[in-house]
Amino acid sequence: MPRRFSHQGKSLLLGVLILIFWLAAPTFIKQFSRVTFYEFQAPAWTALNYLHDLQDYWNYRQRSKNELIEAGIDMARLQAAYSLRIQEADAIREELGRLERFFELPSLPDYHYEVARVVRRDLNNWWQTLTIRKGRIHGIETGQAVVYSRGVIGRVREVHTYTAVVELISSPRFRSAVHIEGDLRPVEYQGGVNPGLGTPSGMARTIPADVRIPEDGSLRLISSRLGGVFPDGFVVGHLDRIQVGEDGLFQEGRVRLDPGLNTVREVAVLIPASQRRSERVQE
Amino acid sequence: MSTHSRAVSILFFALGLLVLQAELNNWLAGMSLALNLDILLVLFCGLYLRILHGWWIVIFVGLLVDAGRPTPIGMNVIALILLWTLVVYYRRQIHRESPTHVIWTAVSLQTVWLLTLTLTMSYGRAGEWIYWQRFLLDGGLSLVFIALFAWPWCEIQRVYLKWSGWDLNAEIQRI
């Protein structure tokens, strides 16, 4: 750096230099730097998450035997209930297959559930993302649906080698087709209404004019396979109040999302079974 | 330890701050709150380090921050470099030995950065009250945190450098 520059001149020169370099640099260099720097820090996030798991493990070790026995009994009850549900689901699936063959209908898409731990939550006013501990090597791809025990959680936004970034349904950039339970007409859903110290929410638009909220409750919004990302039937949120939209033809309303969205620790990525089969063939 | 190695070790303070911020945000997510402490990543580099050392550290940290956020590519690098440039440009006017000056610099620059983010990442929500309510809550929390920790944060790094044999006070006197 020439000595005739003052420190102010030097700082301005260096600032302008990086600005010019960044504006002139080709996109692939920017993309490469982004990927490289992400992969550089990803092990740190994962390691922190493993430390939390270890902390939980030592917490569980502190529990008394009586507590463990009670938890074991609860688990056995749940397992019995789920075994029955699985048998029921198998019978329904067989019946569905039989009807599809009989009426020569195209079969519904089948999914494999890849369960992943949440490593990091970045939920602020500008974006709402989660980083999960599974990535490209686990078969995850951009755009795949992500669900959790209480319904839809979002869509995979970025995939890295061992991690992936999920855009939540509360994110302003999340938009999807949904429908009201029991009504197959599509409704447009968009996230992005996230008050501080409150529950996350989104907006439902293009609700048909004849839809009414029951006096003693709310309407449940469920995912729709129309968008090509989510299968039918996963809970998105609840509509407590609707009003006539700006166009006067449709209604709109604020969708109350599950508060568990902000504290979720485990999610499942829906990987289409067709993708799994093609991967196995390649192997 | 050479001067360059000591300057590089300051990078680890910034990395530690990034991890701390992520951990705090993980915990605050349950209450629908979030912290943004970006100014602390450039404050020490701008106020106390040599210009080239600070520049390299801010670029590296900026690229790390940029990689982890769903913003347009390079937005965070450019923003952090601009914040750093402002700090360096006015560092003769800022009394670095005065906590009030350091805190005031950090809080005012962070406010500018938060406003910039809020206006550029609004996705058509700039007219909604809820959007600004969240901005006030998150921004207020971040600014309080910065006001409380900006001075200790700089002091820790200054003490560390002094301990490793680099007296920044003496160097600043010479500039």
C-alpha cells in the first residue's frame, strides 16, 4: 500500500476495490465461494449439535429408574397403538392398489421418509430456515417436502454434502397450494406473518366465496399434491377467521401455524420412492 | 508469535461470536425472537487493527456469514466491508479508549444495517404493522445486547493481543 495514502484513503480504496471485484466477478466464482465457505463451517454446526445430543444423553442418565419404567410402559402402549394403525394402513394401501388396477388409474406417488435432526434454527423477520443433519449423500434434493409429527414444516432450499437447509412454511418466500379439509378446491398459501413473542402464521388467499368458518371452531388447511411437492393430507395450519379479499371474488385469512414449528428437533424429508429406485439401479 | 499470526487469531474471536449468535438464536427461536450482532464482527477490526489485517478478516468473516444466509450472494460481504470502511474512515473522530464512543458507534451502525436488511428483505411486507413490530422487538433486543457487550467484546480482544505481546494502545498512539 503506497505510504502517501491516509488511513481514510486506504480504507475507501480497499472498500471500493472489493465492491468492484464482487460486481465484476463471474457468478460461478461467487457460487463457488458460497459453497466452499458453507462446507467450511458446516462441521462446526454439526459438532455443536452432537454436543447437545451428548448433553441430552447425560440428562437422561440422571433420571430415576421409576421414571424410565413409566416411560417404557408409555412407549409400549404407543407401540401397540401404532402397530394396529400400521396394519390398518397396509389394508387400506392394498385396497387402494386393487382399485387403481381395477379402474386403471395412475398410482399415487410413494415416499421414503428420511428422518433428520435439526442442527440450527435461523428464524427472524427476514427469513425462516432450519439446517438439518442430512444432505446430498442421504439422497436429499432441493425442493423436496419436509414434514414433522404435527404436519408440514417446509421445503428443502439448499442441499450440501452432509447438511441441508429447509425453508419453513412461516418464511415469506414459501408459497404453496393447499386445500381446506374436506374441500378439494385449491387455496393459495404464503408464509411470512411472524410477530415477535407470538406464534408463526401465514396467509391463505383465493378461498372460495362459499366457505364459512364453523361457529364452534376453525378450518384445517391441509397440504395438496397439486403443487407437486407435498402429498395430500398433511396439516399446514388453522384458519380462525376469513374475510372477503381485495378482488371481491375470493376470501382470505390469516393461517395459525403450530407453535412447535419454532422448537422442532426432528423432521422427515419426503424422498420420492421413484428417486430411490433409480439410485439403487445406478448403484 | 508474529503480528500476522496475532491478527489471524482475532479471526477466531469472530468465529466464536458467530457460534454464540447461532446458539442464542436457537434458544430464542422458541420465543419468536432473533438476535443480529453483525457489527461486533467488524467493530474491533475497524477500530483497533491495522487496515490490511482488518480488511482480510472482514472479507473472510463476510464470506462465512454470506454462505449461511439466504440473502442475495455477496450482500453480507459488501455490507460488512462498508460498515468496516465507515468505522475505519471515522476512527480518528471516535475515541477508542472511551466506552461511550465505542458503544455509540456500534449501536448507530448496527441500526443502519438492521434498517437496510429490513427494507431490502421485506418481500412486500413493508406496509404491514406486524413486520415492523418484529423489527422493533428483534432490533431492540440486538441493540441492547450490543450496547451491553460492545465494549467488553473489544476489551477482551485488546487484552488478548496485549497478553500475546502486541500493545495496540502504543501502536494507536503512533498512528
